[in-house]
Amino acid sequence: ELASHIYSLDHATHVFVCCHKKRDSACGEAGEAIYPLLQKNATKMLRIHKCTCLGSHQYASMVSVFYSLNARGHPIRTCGDIYGMISPEDIPDFLPSLYL
């Protein structure tokens, strides 16, 4: 339901970064470390959001990505990926993967 709601709002890629410190300090610390690095690259078509727990704390930081456009900019059925163990050092290589 969330994915279809996002698709109806716009055709952007939405990135959700777990920054939930109360649930697990590892997620909170790791998520807060990568969130500003991702946010620097936010555009109208690449939206970065903080979110609550995505689970699997042993893989902090957890990032969920919902896509609505393909590489040519054509609408697709909204789909997504979940990534774990993303570190600040991974961000330069991770950013290109956010575009289908």
C-alpha cells in the first residue's frame, strides 16, 4: 500500500534510511552517519527520508529504496530494494545503484 501511495504522488525514487536510535543504537548511529551524505545528493527525483526501524539490526545501517522510474525516465510499476551494512565509505558507489 505504501509503494502505491508513493507512486501516486510522484515518479521519484524514495530512499528511507533507518535512524531509529531507541530501537537499536547501531541503526541509529549508522543511519545518522549516512543520512546527511545521501541527503546532499537529494533532488526532485531522488528523495531521501529518515524512517523508523526496518529490522535486521545486525546489518545496520538499513536502507530501503522504492523506484518509480527506469533509467530512461519511463514510469514502471513501483518496486524496491533493501540494503544493509551501508557505511559512509560506501555512499559514492551506492548512489549510482539508486537509479534503475
